[in-house]
Amino acid sequence: MKRTTIRIGLGAIAVGGLLLLFIFQKVNFASHFFSFTSTGAFVFNRSLRFIINDSLSILLIYAIFQERKYVIFACWVQVAGFLFLLCPYFILRIYWPEYNGPMLNFLHRVIINPTLMLLLIPALLHQKSTQKLE
């Protein structure tokens, strides 16, 4: 009973945090902490939002599955997303600001929303169900 209560609490914190981050997505966090240039503020705000979104999604994955291997895998997905999605997004936005094509819009949506992490949940559910069958 206590374990279920903790799982529900962690899931509620994760979902509530994701909702709050969505509601306050226009807040310029960089201006509250540092005095950045516009590019520095852009990079700081997007990086912070990416890290918080993915961390809350990892917390949600932990609340659903409570398995260490899934959390570790989700952390590796977060690192891969940072390297292969966030960094190219910054390069495109900073060095080619006039480009606003479909690739940049796709990267923007994947980075700003926790899409990649939330896609892990059905994949992990499928993984868990196939492991039970074997």
C-alpha cells in the first residue's frame, strides 16, 4: 500500500511539473538568474527546459515501472537527445537564424516538448509485456 502511494505521488509530481512547465513556457528563466546576451538566454532557456522536461519524464517512467534498468535507459536517451537533437538545434538556430524550415520545426517540437521521453513509456510497456510472455 505504501509503495503504491509513493508511486502515485511521484507520478503526480512528474505530471504536475510537466503541466507547470508547459503553462510557464514563455518565462525567461535566464533573466532571473543571469545577464545573458539574447543568444545566451535562448540557449540557457531551451537547455533548462529540455533538462527539466526530460527529468520529469524520467521520474514518470520510474513511477510507472519502478525498475532501475528503465530509468538508466531513459537517462541514456536523454543524453543522446541532448547530443543529437539539442546541439544541432542550437547550431541551426544560431548560425542560420533565417532558416525556419520543416527540419527546424520538427527539432523545436521534440526539444521543447518531452516527446522523446514520453514515447519511451509505450515502448517500455511493450518491452515489459513481451518479457512476461517469454
